[in-house]
Amino acid sequence: MQAMNVHQVVQRGRGQRLLVPAKALIVLAFTWGVLYPTLLWSLRHVF
């Protein structure tokens, strides 16, 4: 029973460790998706 609990905790920790880069990628993609068209629009507006 104890070994099972330890295994579950390890799996949960591994999952969280994998979630952090995924979250960072999602945030990065979102900010890029918002900033890039805005940047293009402002550049088109300037020239």
C-alpha cells in the first residue's frame, strides 16, 4: 500500500514537471499570436 502511494506521488510530480514547460509554451504561443499581428498591423500603418 505504501509503495503504491509513493509511486502515485512520483507520477504526480513527473506530471507537474511536464506541465510547466507545456504551460510556458502555451503562454509563449498566445503572446506571440497576439503580439505578432499587432506588430505587423502597426508596421503596415507606419509605412
